[in-house]
Amino acid sequence: MMHNIGAVFLLLASMVDAKGLDTILSKATFQKLFPNALPIYQYENMIAMSQKYPAFANTGNDDVDKRE
């Protein structure tokens, strides 16, 4: 399960633009995907980290972003 969460975070991070991750992934959708997520992996924490590190998986070219 943890590998799935990480993969989704990386995929979503690579899709983020200046508007932010919350514009492409709603809290309701996140909770459907991960109903038993540990507190550290909750939606609010993911959004906060995507705002704190906006360049993560969102700079360079597609190949570099996927490796991040």
C-alpha cells in the first residue's frame, strides 16, 4: 500500500502547475483512493508539502520529473 501512495504522490506532483495540487485532486477523491492512510499521509499534509516544495517533480523535463 505504501508504494501505491508514493507513486500517486509522484504522479500528481508531476502534474501540478502554478494553481496547485488541490486543483487536480480533491479531498474526496484522495479519501476514496486512500481510506486507511496513516495520519502523516493525510490529504492536508500532502497539500501542505506540495505548497512548501513547488519545484518537486515540476522542473526540468518529463524524464527528470518522473525520477524525482
